[in-house]
Amino acid sequence: MKKIAMAAGLAMALGASAAQAGVPGYAVNSSDTIWRTSFGECWHTSSWTQEKAVVGCDGVVAMNEEPAAPAPAPAPAPATMADVEKKFALYFDFDSTEVGDVSNVVNYIGSLASLNSVKLVGYADFIGSAAYNEKLSERRASAVAAKLEQAGVDASKMSIGFMGESAPVANCTGRGAELIACLRPDRRVDVEIMGKKRMQ
């Protein structure tokens, strides 16, 4: 009973203090200072409403003050760069320098953060003279370089080499069309790309 009476007396005192201080809705002490909770919040009386909020309490700021700006979002972690190397092979018909689709090469180069180099090495099968095949492999590498340049690849990053028939990969027997079809892997340009890729 004694505790209930003390609590009631405190509530009445708070209400009277607020009324005497002319701060409707807030409990004040004898110095007309609004009481605050242990969390720093202004102490409301039972008559408090949002319309009675005063400067310094309940998020109200003075007219010449600006609300605190929200903390800036943390900057994203910088992307790191990694050296990458990728190889492609472009194949040719017999005795041909006509370049097929190079979109896979161009798209890969376009995905890089920076391009260091594109090395092109031409090859030929063993049908025909070695001298002819050497020139043919050179023309194939040059044709690929021209097509890549037309697609927007920096020509200054490209270098050309040729091996003629000296580096075969196919193991073929037979004659005529069957032999020509089997030797297709030897009629190629190897494309080696060096660059930097953005890694998250």
C-alpha cells in the first residue's frame, strides 16, 4: 500500500510540475528543466500528445537547425584485377584464308578490364609444298588480325606468327576428301589473349 501511495504522489507531483512550468505534456523539475529517462528521452505526462512536442524532445529541432544527416553508406569494396590468359582456335577450309565467326574472341576481349596482347599463330596441313604452306599459314594469321581489327580490337596489341605445316596435331591416313577432312585441326590460327579481368 505504501508503494502505491508513493507512486500516486509522484505522478501527481509530475503533473503539477509540468502545469506550473508551462510545458504541457512534459514532466519538469523545480528548475523548469524537462526530466529525462535513463535513455535520454523526455518524460511525458499523461496529457502528452505529438502536437505538444517541444524543441529538444521527440525529434523536434529548432528552425535554424537541420536534422542530422544519415550516415553515408559504406563505399563498396574496390574491385581487384587479376591477370588472365585464354586461348582460342579458329579453323579453315582446305587452301583457304577465309575467316569464320570471331564473335567468341571479340566478346571475351570486350569482357576484359584491360587488354595486354593478342598473339596470333597460323598453321597449315602438310598437303602441298612446305614453302607454300608457310605462306598460307602467315596469310591466315594476317586475315584473323584484320577481322579482329574490323571488330574493334586494338591492332597495336596484336602480333602475328606462322608455323606452316611444322606443328601438326592431326593424325590422319587416307586420301582425297577423307584426308582433307581429317587434317582440318592443322588448318588453324591459334589466338592467345593476355589481359586483366576485374574480380569481385
